[in-house]
Amino acid sequence: MNKKHKRIKNNLGFTLIELMVVIVILGVLAGLIVPKIMGRPEEAKQLKAKMQIESLGTALKLYKLDSGMYPSTEQGLLSLVQAPETGNVPRKWRQGGYLDKGRVPKDPWGNEFIYLSPGANDECDIISYGSDGVAGGEGKNKDINSWDTE
């Protein structure tokens, strides 16, 4: 019984070969998975832009509920954080604004969102021009539009 107990006690650790096999397997998995993950940052930015556009759209709907209209193109998205002083000034503007952080976010590429009211596709349109910051484009340069996010 005593010898059997010693043998079990000696087999508690991993051998060098077992550790090397695990390291090789992890290396192979990392080699297969990492390249696939590395190509996804642009997709993540496009998804973030869609979510930001939807959030801005919700804030604009709340603005319209309070004031009876959307801000004009000239008043822009800044109307969501500061009461407009020109154009059709809303009588009931929510104190503190309509955006949580008290500022209009930039798109994931650091550009301003384009706001049009009335919009060409809806009562108001919100557009991000993608990574190139220019209208049109394909792939990572594709525009993200409020009328396409629904």
C-alpha cells in the first residue's frame, strides 16, 4: 500500500511532453483564430455607428415629443444637448438635453454625423460616411444611414 501511495503521489504533475503538446495545440488554435478576429474591427465600427444612429434617432423622437417638431438641419444634432436659439425654437426643451453624456457623439471614425431635416428618406436622416468620411463607398468606406439600420 505504501508503494502504491508513493506512485500516485509522483504522478500528480504534468510531464514536459504533456506541457509541450498543450502549448502546440494552443499555438495552432491561436494561429487559426487570431487572423479571423483581426479582420473584424471595421465590422465592429460599422455596428457601433448603427447603434449610435439608432440612439440619436431615439433622442430626436423624444425631442419631437417635447417640441412637436424635429430640429432643422441648421440647428442640427447640437439641439439635443443645447436649446436652439435660432429657427423654430421649441417651447418645451428638456432641461439637461436628450443625450446622456451631454454631448453629441462622433462616429467611430471620429467624424461628425450628418443630420438632415427634412430628410430625403424620412422626416430626418442621420448619416455616417464610414471610414473615409466621404459620401458613398463600399466595404469599410460604406455609408451607414438611419433608413438602413432598421
